[in-house]
Amino acid sequence: MSSAAAARPVIIDTDPGIDDALAVFLALASPELEVIGLTSVYGNVSIEATTHNALCLLELAGRGDIPVARGAAGPMASAYRGAIPHIHGDDGQGNANLAAPAAVPQAAAAHDWMYARAAAAPGQVTLMALGPLTNLALALQRYPDFPAVVREIVLMGGNALCPGNASPAAEANIFNDPEAADLVFAQDWPVTMIGLDITRKVVLRPADVDAIVSRDTAPARHLSTALGFYQSFFASTNRLDGLFAHDPTAVAYLLDESLFNLSRWPVCVETEGISRGKTWPYVGAGGDEAPQPWRQRPPVAVATEVDAAAVVRLIVERTC
Ligand code: RIB
Ligand code: CA
């Protein structure tokens, strides 16, 4: 980034979550971005745990000054399916059991807080969504001009042309709240979807993890515990020697878009039946050519290819 370029203000909506932690540390370590706040959401673990973890991660990075606003405890129109402790630990951070943070959340709820920050600087604030999209959907329902005041949405979520991970059909963040996701994809605002099509190609190998956690910093010491737990999960189930860098890959997109190829497709989300949570792009000319319900949907920038090695290098070089 040239020294002249101003840092991009970003709000990270997150359900920390071990890969969320790596993503937050990456964003904080990148001069291209100004993290103006975290908004917590249920997902990998409960809203209580994700909010606690968001506050703790900022303090580990020496950025306890960055505000955290507490978000939704569950989906818009269904029951929270529950935590996934086998993947992220009972506490969402690999059972690191981070000490109580000094800071407390903002008084405002996440969806109110993110709208207020975006409306105060129309067209300048980017929303980086790393969990279920419930907070964004609640903001859309309460503030009709929300799409007009946000610069863009970059989200880790969905699976355009590949199987899911939370079910054969659906990726976890979308699976947690399909109705919210469908509302987000239906809006006329710039959305970039960094889905499993991409993030399953960005694998941190043990040597990459060692390079990150070997640094003498509090975030690195924390990640040594958290990433170790995350690696064990992937070793036991995906037979993967390493870990998928789901959320950090979405941050990497903001750092260097040239590492990604995008296709612009309207996207709808299945909300019924066994494929509930599947993101369905219409892979063709949009507009009047598309069948319903894709016909009136604005295009989403769906990431379809990535220079995975370059993203891994970026994550390793920047983090901690
Ligand atoms: O499918 C991966 C996504 O679900 C990541 O954001 C991970 O943290 C979980 O939230
Ligand atoms: Ca996440």
C-alpha cells in the first residue's frame, strides 16, 4: 500500500471462533485496514462466548481501545443449532480459557452500532462478515438505507459450486441463518462472497502455523493453543495436514484483491428442506435472462479462483 493511501475503515462481524481469531489478528496487523470495531454474533459458540472472545482478542493484540458491540444470540427465524466445541473448543478458542477482559461491550446492540458507524461516514465503512449474517439482516430490517451508507460487504460464507461443510449442502455461516443470508444477497449493495470454493484451497500447513506461533507476542502465544486445537480437528476428520484458513482468506481479499478471481452472479439461498443453507448462484447472464427468484437479484462478486500460495504467504508474513 502506498503511504499516501488512507487505511480502509472496517467493522469485523465475527463469531470467534479460532479462524476468526487469526483473521482479526491479520486485520489488526495490516496497515491497509483500520479496524474501527468488532461486532459479535453467535455461531461457533454462544453470543456470550463470542463477545468475551472478541474483547479478549483485541486486548491480546494491545488494542483494547477498539470497541466491541454485542450482537444476536440466534438466527432470525429459527433456533440456534448450537455450538461446535469439537471444532473450536468449549470456549471457542481451543479451550485456551482466556481471562476476563478489562473492556466491556458497547451499550448499543451490534446491528444498531454498525449502522450508526456506517451512517456517520456514508460510503466509507466496509463490513467484513465472518459469521452468521444475522446482525447484518437485523440492521437491514431496521434501517432501510443501510445498503446506501455501507461501502461494501465482504463475507466469508457460502459454497457456490462445491459441497458444504456444516451439511452436504451448506456452509456453516449460511447454514446458521439462511434467511438472514438470503436477505443480504437480495440487497442492492456491493457484496463479495469468499466461500468454501476458495477457502478450502487456502491451507496453512504445520510449517506455516509454526511460523505464526513462534513469534514472541501475546497473539502468537494464544494462537499456539488455539491453532493447535483447530489442526487436531482437521487431522481427525478431514485427513488434512494443516487447517483451512476460512476467515483469514476473506481478510486477505481486502489486502490484495488481485489474488482472487471473481464471477458476478445473482445468489439465492435455499431456506427449505435438506439443502437449507445452500447458496445457489445463477451462473449465466443475470437480469431478464435469469429464472425467478434470481431475475431481480443484483449480482454478487463470487470468488471462484485464488492464488492460494500467495494468500498463505500474506497470512503468515502479516500475522502476529
Ligand atoms: O465455514 C467456515 C466458517 O464458519 C468460518 O467463519 C468459521 O469461523 C465458522 O464461523
Ligand atoms: Ca467465523
